[in-house]
Amino acid sequence: MTAPLLAHRINSPADIPPQDVHDGITRILALPEGHTRDVMLGSVLTGLLLRGPRLEEVEAAVRASTALDRSGWDFHQPPAGMRFVGYTGSGKKTFKTINLSTAAALVAATGGAHVAKLGSRSASSKTGSRDFIDLVGATSDTVPHQEMVDITAELGFGFFSIENRVPEFDRRYGGRFQAVHALSLAFPALLSPVTCPAYVYGLSHPAVGASARLLSRLGLPDVTVVSSSVGNAVQVDELIPGSTVRACRINAGDEDLAFNDEVRRGAVSMPQDLMSVTQYEDPRENVTAAIRVLAGRDASEARKAVALNAALLMVMSEATPTIRSGIDKALTIIDAGAGLDTLQRFVRLTGGAPHQLHSLLQRISPTAVLVSPGVKEVAPC
């Protein structure tokens, strides 16, 4: 199918054969760089989302997009018997938050989970998860994937940059989209260099059920997709206390309705306070806000937002049995400042620069917890 014909058929109520979607997306991506390619790609990707979304059509679009880079991908396995949870989000949220997801991953790791945090630099916020990692002084690109797997196994937290997984696709796509579209339903969650038994994916769109079923069709064995909204305009790819939370878990092809309700009840049990999680204009202050929670120095509702997201990760990692017990455990960790200890160890294990984290801690308090200069620790194989 030609690219113009696919763009026209998007406006028809009839189903589009998956192969036609695949071929049309492939042809659009192959167009010369310029206005025509960008407009056609945006129109088709947005149209596929607004049409339902219809899973067969979106799956074909995802497969066409990943095909540009898939042949060069490497994959690693967690140690036998260790349940890694892959964790990432769609981004493109309409309400910008502090780095809740990265802070939650560190708290969950402190609570016994093993979280493979997948991330990139922010496209629409002040600080994405990769920005957070850079600003605290940790390193990621210079750490081989297998070594990062070993760090995750030892510490419970590892960071895997996904920016270099799709250089060819990103050359045609990167920096051109600020809103959620069809590929947002699945694409980032598929880029993990470590094969995880479970995944948590945050989506800035209400279609969590479609996203979870799509990711299950694409091979993720146990996946939970979550989203939060306030009114009709605010869409967030994290769990926000007191908001309208949507969750869908697909495990071995079956939806876990009881778990979905448990996640929603956990959010409803907490008060809403958007001001406590609103991002700052200054990226360093934005990261400092998350560190303040990790250090046990934030008495606002931000600590509950981090605890809620950490609880989800701990349940998916089987470190806690329920969302409620996970929230209680996460709050205990936060109040003790133990999440900061995990972050400090991560910086050292990656051979990073502890003085950068120390500098951020000084923004919290002149007498903040000291960070030793240290040397790179060795993670056991």
C-alpha cells in the first residue's frame, strides 16, 4: 500500500489489513526527510489511535517501526529465579511531574524488588529518567548491558537507556511528536535490552486496556499498564493519588480484574495534591525534589505518590503481596531515607560522580547526608 492511500484509508470506518498498515508505515518512514514525511507520519499515527485503537492495525505499525533497528538489538537474561520488572512510560503527559517513576523504582528496589528502569532524555518535560540519572552523577551509556544486569541483580535497581536502541527510527521520528499516538501504546516498553518476566508501563492516555493487550500480543508475559487523569485535559503516565486511575494487567493472556481494582483502590485511598508533584522549571530543582523524597525530607503528599508507584512495582516483582502492604512498606522506606542509600550505591556501582549527588543534597539542606567520594563498586556476576 502506498503512503498516501494509507493516509486516506485512515478516515474510513472499514478495517485496514495489517499488512497494508505495515507497508504504508514502512513507505512513510522511507520518504525523504522533510515536511511531507512528518505530516504523513503524524496523520497516520494519530489516526490509528483515534480509530479505536484497533489492535491488529497498531500492532502492524509497531512491527514496521521496530523493523528498522531490530536486527541490531542485544538481549540479556536476569539471573535464574530472579524476577526483574521492566519499567518505563510513554511520556508526553499533559501534566508534568517531578521524577516520580525513578524515585519509585529506587524505593521499590530498597523494598526487595528488582527494577530494570528503561528511559531516555525528556522530549516534553524538564527531566526524563535519563536526565535524572545524569544529574545525580550516575553513568549508563558506558556501562555494558550485562554489567547493568548484574548491578540490577545486586542492588535491585538498574538503568537501561533506550535511546540508542532505535537510532534509525529515531532519525525519522525523534523530536517531532509532543502528543500520544498509536506507537505510544507499546513502543517504549519493547526496547528493553534485558528480558524481564514482568513489566509496568505508564501511558498518558486512557486506553490502558488496549495497550496491555497489545503488549501481551507482542510477547510481554506479564504486563500492567497504568494511567492517571484529572478531568478531561490532564493525562499522566504515572499513578497520581486521588486522581482517576486506570490499570490493566494481562498475565499469560488473561486480564487480572481483581488486581486492576486493587490498584485503583490504592490511589483512591490517598488525597490528591497536584502541587506537591508538579515539576519545576529548573531541571536541577526538579531532580532535587525527587531526592528530597528519597532522603525522607519531604512531608508533602509527594511521598505518597512515590509510595503508590513503588507499591505497584513491589507487587509486580513479588516483593510484597498487595498494593496496600506495598504502600505501607514504601512509606517506611521513604521516611527512613533508605531510598537515598540505594541511589548512592547505584552511583558508585556505575562508576559515577558522587559529588554531583552531594551537590544536589546540599540544595536540600547544608547539613544533608554526606556522600563519600568512593570508587566504583564491583557488582558480582
